[in-house]
Amino acid sequence: MSWSEIVVVVGAVVLVVGWRLWVSASRLDRLHRKVASSRAVVDAQLLRRASAAANLAASGLMDPVSSLLVGEAAWAAVAAGSSSVETFAQLPAQLAELGGGVPDAPDPECPPRAPVDVGLVESELSSTLRAALDDAQEVTEMRAELGGDELVSALADAWYRAQLARRFHNEAVAQTQRVRRGWPVRAFRLAGRAPVPQTLELDDAWPQALGRPGQLADAPGRADPAV
């Protein structure tokens, strides 16, 4: 084989390898952006669930003890998921008293807040809500009250969407982790300094008495909208 043929072969190999690395790097970049986007959706849905729980706790439909416990857990979840003063301002005034009032805008000269374990806080809210909504008859009576059906349905819808969003996010994380374990990514450090994404683990088991959003029309005590 002549030198010109060797050069052509080597050049072709280099082009193929370079193309393969470019494809791998592009795919990895898309996956990292997908993970970031899906995590933002999860955070938004969890915040929506916490807000729905806070509104239900402040509605007076629950017994005083359950209202207090759910309100405190919901406030903690909102505080863990948002630093926006506007978000706190939209919550009922009763919960602001539980949480010590609406926080002031962050001072750029002050050190940042210590990181909060979102999974732990959200799991606490889930367990508190399950305990408060464990009686199907009580949930039915709450729905029968004025405005109760809207509040309970809002919580159910937000909870269901949060479950779906977390599942989608964890699947995206698992896919990204598999790609990062491939030899092209490891050998050529295609991931750069980007941290390895981690799944979001928390307890979001569904309260059976709450009823799935798609089954709410058949829940006991609810009027048929067609009647």
C-alpha cells in the first residue's frame, strides 16, 4: 500500500471517529438539556401540589389538627421549592402565620441559604396528606362542601401531574447515565465537567381515598354533570 493510500485510509478513519464523537457529544448535550428541562417541570408540579395542599388546609374543610399539620408541611414544601416572594404572597394568610410570614427578598450580600432535601420535604408532605385524607367518607364530605370539590380536585390533579413529571424525569436521568457510561464519553471526556444527573427519589404514593383524576367523575357522592 502506497503512502497516499495510507493517508487516505487514515484520513477516512479520523473522519469516521470524529463524526462518531460529534454525534455522541451532540446526543449527550441534548440529554443533559432534557434532564434540566424535566427537572424544572417536576419542581413546578411539586410546587403546584404544595400550593393546592396549602389552599385545602386553609379552607376550613379539614379538622383543625389536620389543617395545622398539612399547612405546615405544605409551607415547608413551598419554601423548599421556591425562593420567589410572589409565590409565598399567593398563599393563604393563615399559612403565612404558620411559616413566620412571607420572606423578604433575598439580600445579594447575604450568604445563600443552606440546601434543602427536596425529596425529604416532599415525602413529609405526602405522608401528612395521606394521613389527613385516609377516610374516603370524609373526603366525600369535603367535596360536598361549597368550593370543596374544586380544592380537592386541584390537589388530586397536581399530585397526579407531579407523579408523571417525576417518572419522566427519572427516565431521562437513567438514559443520560447510560450514555455517560459508554466508552466514547469516558475515553474522550465528552461530558466535560457536567455533573452526573441523579434521579429524584421521594415518597409520592397516592392516597386511595383521594381518587385518581380520571376516576373522579365516578367518585361516591359526586353529582353526574350530565344530570
